[in-house]
Amino acid sequence: MEGNAGSDRMPLLNPKVRKNSFLEVELGYTPEQAMEEAGRCADCSDKTCISGCPLNVNIPAFIAEVARGDFEKAYEIIKERNILPAVCSRVCSVNPKCERACFRRDGGERVSIAALERFVADWHNFNTNYGAEPAKESAAARRIAVIGSGPAGLACAGELAERGYEVTVYEEGPVAGGELAENMPGFRLPESALARDIASLEALGVEIITDSRCGRAEELLEVEGYEAVYIAGRSKLHAEADIKGASLKGVFSADCFLNWVCSKNKEKYYIDAPEFKSKKAVVLGSGAKALDAARSVRRFGAEVTIVSRTAESDMKVGPNELRRAKQEDIGFIFLSSPLELIGRDGHVAGVWCEKLMALGDEKTGFKYIPLYESEFEIRADIVITVADSGREYFETAENGIFSFSGDVPAAEAMSAGKKAAAVIDEYVKSRVRV
């Protein structure tokens, strides 16, 4: 029997406070609350939650340890598969695949897996030496370079360090984390959580060099003496949506807007942005990035509406995330497609849309068709567009250079990074040292 979607059982920051704050929304479980929630796990025989997790974390095993109160043992189980638990538990909570795969035998609400993982990671980080991990023995100083410190790059670096390699990560930005640092607002991922997970990687021996343009991968191999290079790329930032009027003033891509938000201090109580206050903002999209952008601009005092092509039940985010957005007075118009942006004196003034009808179901997939003569206009002073990246990625390997590129959720990018580390390990070990 399919379980019901979980509800918010974790204590949350008051909506009246968080609408004006970039402080983290989730306050976290107490040990007693975590043990109570963990006790709801039925430890099903087929364990679909494990296969639902892109990293294949042994979820029933770590939850069982939480239920017993052995939080450090739970942390050790998580870390066997997930090198960034404080980050992953927060980022994945927007639409956790493991929870979607949770099927309780009694048909009750699904277990809050991401919240439990977050509790375990935070408990470890606050009750042990800051981010400390035992350093691994070096594999005779065999050196690997990683270009990019996003989730794929960090996961690859951590896995290689665990295998005994000397790993250097080159990040062209001012701080480590890639898109985790640049595009995740503080109410979703505080800087402190990212810093703690990165500290645990550095304790393993991973060296991270920021503000670095390290040159071509071939130079790292031939001049710097690395035995392999992993290029952890990502989708093109600041991609513009394919809609007429996108060049009007007052139109922002979600990537560009969120990058600006994060540059202002991700954990600040209040950020003064008078250019958004009391304005009508429309966000075009249906995924996590659309919600992040909408909830951010709402915190600047704008009146915000999300226009989604999908039905509410088909949004690319979980029910908890939608519930929290609604608590923050985010409006939604579902089953509507933007046709063009309306301008006035060179500035955006509205969005021209049409209503859609959904055909199909969850098994066959949904197809959205426009309804006849259903066009309507939404007034807008600000429009934030979310370009459809297709959420695909690719991996290549040639002559010691391995690469990853794409736009996928953090856990899936980390999974790709871990797999790349295994391939790199096999490649390096197959080479005769000179």
C-alpha cells in the first residue's frame, strides 16, 4: 500500500519572521523528536528507500540507530555513501526521492528521512571536533586534480581521498561549493552547513584552492604532474528562457537573481533591496529553483506569484516545500503557460498566458494542451524566468581527463562524482608509474 506524503513534523521558523529573513526555515529535531520520528520506520523487507536514494545510503540501518539513540553510529552509516550529509539532507529535502520511495505497511505518513539525516549530520558536527575526520594514508602521493567544487567535484574529491589519493580541488569562485554556495539561498542551505561538510573533506586531506583559474586540464597532467583530472562542470549559468520579451528591463533569469541574492550574505536576518519592495513579481517555473527565487524575492517585500505549466500534484517539488511557500504568502497559478512578456516603455509590465489542460497520469506521463480562447494577463513589475535545462548530464573520459557536465539535483551529481572516482581509481592503478 502506498504511503501518504509526509507532513511538517520538524519545528519551523515562524512564517511571519521568515518572510523577512534569510535564516534557515527548518529549526531541526531535538534528540527526542528524532528518536520518535525514527521509531515510525517499519524497516520494510524490500527497502525501496535505499534504491530511491541516488547515493544508495542504507536508510533503514541509520534510522534504526537513531531510534536507539546511537547518533554517531547513524552518522558513520550515512558517511559510508554520502560525503556531504549536512548539505545533501537540506538540498534534497525540497523533493526527496528516498521519501517518495517510502512505503509504510500501515499506509501511514512516510518517514521524514531527509530531516533525520540532517539531524544526524548536525548532531555529529556540533558534538564532535569541528568537521574532524581521520586522515587517510596517502597512496604513495598519487595526485588527482578536480576542477570545480560543486557537488560532483566535492563528492569525487572525497571519495578519492578516502581511497588514499592526494586530491586538489580548483574553484574559480571566491568560496568552495560551486552552485551550492552561489545559487542556494540561506533559508535552504546556510553557509555554516556547507562549511562544516567542506571542513570534513579538508580533514581527509583534500586541498581546496579558491579564486583559481588553473588552466587547461592537459597542463595539469603534463606540467603539474597530476595523474588524472576530473572536470566537474555544470550547466550554463544565466541561461535565458525562450520567451518573447525576455530582454525587457525587470526580467531576470533565476540563476542570475539567486547568484545576486547569495552574494548579499546568505544568513543575514534582513537584506535591504528597495528595488523589489511592494512590487508585483511573477516567477515562471515549477521546480526547486523557481520556488527558491519566489521565496527570495518575497523576502524583499514583493508580492509574488508562481506561474506553473503543471498541475499542483505534478510540481517538481515535494508537498512540504509547497506548503512552506504558501505559508510565506507565495501565490500560485497552475496549468498555465506564459506566451510572452508584455512591455511598457522598455520595462516589463505583465505576462500574457494561456490556460492548459493535463492529459495522462503519473504512469504514462502528462501532456499539457492549451485550452481554446483561454488567454489572460498577469500584471508584473518583475519577472523571474527559469530556463528548462532538461536536467540531463553526461560523462566522458579520455587520456586521464574525466569530465561531468549537466544540471541535476545535488544527490545525483554527487552520485556521478563518486562513480567517476571509482573509474579514476581503476585508471590510475592500471598505469605503470615512472
